[in-house]
Amino acid sequence: MIIRFFEHPGPMSTASKQLGTLRVERQGRLLRTTGPERTLVEGFRRPALAGGLEELVLSASGFSALDLDLLENVLNVYAIANLWAAVGWFLEHFQKAFYVPEKYLERLAQRRPRSPHYLERDRRGGVLAGRWNLILPEALEKLRGPDES
């Protein structure tokens, strides 16, 4: 297993750098790592570090739970419309698995980009997720949880 260490991203380098982190023990040492909520946001922010978008979505769909209030706090720190939209799209796709109320999705949708944006900057083509103003790779649009319709 390879463990990589990164500096806190710009918006997280102030007092909020501990937001969404956990302390875990690894070979007798305490390490600070991102929890599921921050991992999801950071993964959509820099998908290459998460193995790509498809790997991120498949892995994140396996989280046992998400703290929706904490997730919203992390999104507020970044204040990037694409991140609000990407997380909203993800939560809509796995709404039953994470017990996401429709009102929560509505709040996220209010912060989406005003016009369609590509989820991956350098990619062209794909499927428009209209509610989120995101153009997604086709492979992502097909991913759903086992109990999702």
C-alpha cells in the first residue's frame, strides 16, 4: 500500500484545514487523513488523485455513511459551483444509500454553475445532467447504487 501526503489545498490551509479530517493509527503512528465527506469533495476537485472520476464514484458509493452537514461545510469552504454540482449529482445518484432528503439536494442545486460545465476540464463530449449543469462522461451517468432506480 502506498500512502501519499499532500499539503492542504488553498481554501483549506487556514483554520478550516482540520475540517473533515480524522486521526487514524497506522503502524503505531497517528496520521491525519480526510474523512469520507472531504474525500468526496477533494476527489471531485482533483479526480486524478482519486484514480479518476469513475474510480472515485465507485469507491465513494461504498462509504458506510456521510455527514451531510459536514459535507455542506466543506463545500462552503471551497465555494466552487462545480463542486456543489458534482457532489449534488453524486448524492442524487446514491440518494437512498445515503438517506439524502430532497430539500438537501435542492439546496445544493441552488449553488450549481449557471451554465453547463464539463466535470472534467479537458474532456469533450458526454451527457448533460441538467439539474446540475454538468456534462459528465457517459460511464459515470450509468453508475447507480444497488437500491437506486
